[in-house]
Amino acid sequence: MTLLIIAYFGGALTILSPCILPILPFVFARAGQPFIRSTLPMLIGMSVTFALVATLAAVGGSWAVHANEYGRLAALLLLALFGVSLLSPRVASVITQPVVDFGNRLLNASGKPGSGPTAANSSILGVATGLLWAPCAGPILGLVLTGAALQGANLQTTFLLVAYAAGAATSLAIALLVGGKIFAGMNRSLGVSERIRQVLGAAVLAGVAVIALGLDTGLLARLSYASTAAFEQTVLDQLHDKPEIQTSSEVASNGTVSAVVDTTQPFRSNLPIEGAAPSLNGAVEWLNSPPLTTEELRGKVVLIDFWTYSCINCIRTVPYVRAWAEKYKDQGLVVIGVHAPEFAFEKKIDNVKKAVDDFEIGYPVAIDNDYKIWRAFENSYWPAHYLIDAKGQIRYHHFGEGNYRQTEQAIQDLLREAGSEMGSTAPVTPDAKGAEASPDLKNVRSGETYLGYKRAASFVSPEGLHADAANAYSIDEPGLNEWGLSGTWTVGAEQAVLDQADGSIVYRFSARDLHLVLGPSAAGKPIRFQVTIDGKPPGTSHGADTDADGYGTVTSTKLYQLVRQSGDVEERTFEIRFLDPDVEAYAFTFG
């Protein structure tokens, strides 16, 4: 039930997202129409269509992607006709008869004099709007789709998607109610209903043009960069399941951990009991240790760290986890890294072994390729930390980066509760370098971007994205947070593969750091590349995996830090040109 509430509020916040703005004219065009016959069917059609398309996107692979593309094209044509009919009803009479009949239905939906709206034509407009709205996504929708990808299709996924869609429909309905009253007042006082109808028609056509040109993710992002991600994350934080407290009435939250010391009694932490720790069975292999069980770990404080080796958020957390493992190992702390892969290449055990060596991880790592431990913990995040006390009970959790001081305080509390006589010490301050260094959050205006067609967004090469087929691409000047390909590439579900040497990827970004997950082909042959920033070698702004002239080599599949701006952080055009073929490119991240 809690997840349904979270999904509902996440959908409600979507109305504040830039990608929803082009759709608002379609909704406001229903102002003044009967709610039951006009507004409600449109909102239901939009919600159901979105839920179905998002479900297909979660589990249907390339077929769903293409179905969605065709749906967007049909929706654009449908809504363009609707907009033209609002501007000039006479236009419908000069179109061939089948189109005239369909156009007349749309005119009825828009309130043409002498005709009334029906549930059928309103639902048709709702379906079209839903197909356009489907690409909008935030952290909450991402959580739902990630769960679907990892746990398979099920009714819960569909219910969550319907709840998300219902939340957005609710906020749009409220906006429509307010807009309808405004328009009704204008109509009564000024008698300009015809002019309003024409203005709405122009707004609809403008919205169609914005979406068709891809400006809904480019221009609108620049005009209104304050996306809903922060709001949605707040909803997640506030509505996440809160366990019942089975100990003291004074509770230490995950945000601020405090310990009450009574020198006459054994130390007892105020951290709540969140339930018994689930089994660690199911890993396909263990690194740095034989398989461990929860029974063997009784009497120890255990930190479970869910991670995957190409995830930038996980990489930036590793220095702290590594430092805690070293600092508290003699006090009774056992750190276990649970490696749950995001990409297919992260399921290769040799890749994980190399990453463990590269990150100098000495604590046990369970390779959870089948997500059995992930599911046992009901986890949905990378990274995620769970603290288990000496009795085998989960007492603390934290999702994502940060909160390091509170997490370390929780470790100390549980160690003292287990009998350690250690005193309070200063928190660790790792000397992190390269991609492990903390992000420059105040200057990050670019977000994670996937290159595989399954999750690709903001792709602006004029040739369009061709799935699973070699194609020649070109790119000129992308807008902020837009990207494109140059050369001959085959774009797969997870990655783009260069078929011929001298191909490149271009991205317009705004952040201190730029990272790109890259790998060689199955043959493993090293691939040379050169990076430029605004057409010039990076110089002092080169990343840890490039030199001042921008040169580097792809030797294994991992995250490469390609840019770290040394001066003021500004919008830059990044280009990486590959001197050899067969490179595999997966995702951009920023810091």
C-alpha cells in the first residue's frame, strides 16, 4: 500500500516536470466541457495508455520501444489534426471523407458549436495524450521500472504504474478545473469564446511541434531546469516504510543518530528494530571469503552494501565502505558487498573480480547475479546500506550516496551495544581520487543518460535511432543535455557499438565531471580514443582516464572518467572520437 501511495504522489508531481508542459494545452482545450462525458474519459484514456506503454517498456524489449515510437507518431498526427480543427473548423471539410469523419469527432471533443462531446472521442484524445506523456519519468517511476526489470512482470508493477498515472491525471484534472473556471469567467465577461478556441488550437499545434522536434527534453529543460527529481525523492524519503519501534520510545532516525548513555546499564542503542535479517543464500560466487550465512555472523555487526561496479554513485561510496571495514574490523564489524548487476557485462564474474582489485576491496563480496539476496532484502537501490546487529536484526538502512557521518555513528552504536568498549571517534575522511571523489552537486545540471535504445533519451542525431541495425549517423550542435552519434553504429538494447573506426559520441553537458561506461568487444582488443571539450583538447580539465591531450584507451568494461573541469563549470560540448572500431558505450553520468 505504501508503494502505491508513493507512486501516486510521484505521478501527481509530474505536472511540474518540463516534459509535461507541451501536453497541458491538450488538457486545457477541454475546459468548459462536461466532466463526465469529456474530461473524465480523456484522463482515464491517458492514464490507462500510459500504464500499458510503461509496462511494455519495462518488459517488452525492442518491440515495445518501436510500438511506442509508432504510437507517438500516430498521437502527434491525431493531436495536430485536433489543433487545426480548433483553429479553423472549415479545414476538416476539405480533407478526404475518412479524415473528415475522424476530424469531426475531434471537433465534437473540442466543443464545436452545435455538437456535444462524447466519451468515445474524449477517450481517443486521452489515448493520444498518454502516448506522448509516456516518456516522462522521474525517480519514482524509475524505481517501478527497475523493479519490473529485476523481478519480472507482475500485477504489482501494473498497479504501481496505474497509481503513478492516476496521480498525474489527478493533478491535471485539478489544473483543468481551475482553468475551466478561468475560461468560463472570460467567456461571460468578454464574450471571446471563439478567440479562446483559436488560441487553444495554436497552443495545441505549438505543443505538437515542440514534441515532434524533441524540444520537450531540450529547450524546456533549459527554460525550466528545476526538474521534479528532488520533489519525488523527498516523497520517497517521507513515505518509505517506517518500521515499528520495539525498543526505546526515543528513536534515532536515519537522518540523525544519537545514543543515550547510561553508565549503570549495558549500552543500548536507540536504533529501531526493522526486522530479522534475511538469508544471504543465493550468491553465484563469493570473493575474498567463503560463503557466509546469517547464522555464522551472529555476534557480529554486519554492514550489507548493495552495489554494482559501473555505478558512479556506488563508486563514490566505496572509499567510505572500505574505510569502515578497515577501521572497525577488530571491533566486530563485518562488511559484505553484495554485487547486483545493472548491465549484462556486470554479470561476468571476471569483470567483477577485476573491479574488486581495482577498487582495492578486501572485504567479502557476494556476486548476486540472480538477485536472490536483492529480493530477500526487498531492495530497490544502488547503493544501499543495511546494518545488522549482533542478534541478526536490521537496525539501520540508507539508500544512495551521502549520510556517511550518520551511518558511521550507527556502526559505532551497534558495536558498543554488542559489547565493544570502543569510544566515540572522528568519522573517516577518505582521500578519494578520480571517479571516487565526491560530486560537485551545486554545479550538476546534467543527469544519467543511457545510450541503449531501451532507455535512451534526448538523442538528436537527425537520422533517428535505429534499433539493432548498423546505421550511419551524424551530429552537429546538440542542445544542453542532448547527445548524438557520428559514424556507423549499431544501437542495442543496452549499448551502442561502433562498427567502423573514426566514430564519435557528442554530448552537450553542464557539470564538473563527465563519466562514460565503455568496454571493448568480446575479443577484448584495446580501443584508442581522444576526447575534446568545445573542439579542443581538455588540458587541465582532463579526467582520470585521459591525458591533457584527451587521449586514452578502453581496456576493460567499466566507468571511465573523461572530464574534470578545472575552472568554472559551464556548458560544454564533449566529443569522444574512437580511433578503433568495436567499442561498446553504455551510459553517461556526471558529478
